[in-house]
Amino acid sequence: MKEIKLTNEMLTKLFRNNFELAMYAIEIGRRYIRAGKEFTLTSLLKEVQDHPMKGSIEDLLKEAEEAKVSRDAAERAGEDAA
């Protein structure tokens, strides 16, 4: 199996700053966890490298917040129905 070489330099050139890189990686990890997908840190960083963020970090955070609100509303609706 070919070893994947991920360096800080390779990843940081894809983002404006380290904060954006970290926030994007965290959000990808959250999505993997919600989907029940198993992953390692190496596979997560490979995903970040292969599919860098499109748009801004603000858009990503807004999208994540909207998804959370939708999930919370669906959970409350389910509890009310029970």
C-alpha cells in the first residue's frame, strides 16, 4: 500500500489560515460521525486535501448551524409525536 504523505505545508496552502483548515477538518469529521462512517486522522486529512473547501468558512459554519437547527426541530417533532 502506498504511503500517503500529508504535510502541514500541503494542507495549509489550500486555506487562508490554520483556523479555516481546523474548522473544515472538524466539520468533515462531524459529518463522518453523524453518517456512522469510520475514519482515521490520516483518512480525514486526505479527504481535506482531496476535497478542499469551496466557499468561505463562514458559509460552512452557517450551513452546519442550519443543519443542526433542522435536526433539533426533527427530534422535537419526534418527541411530540410520541
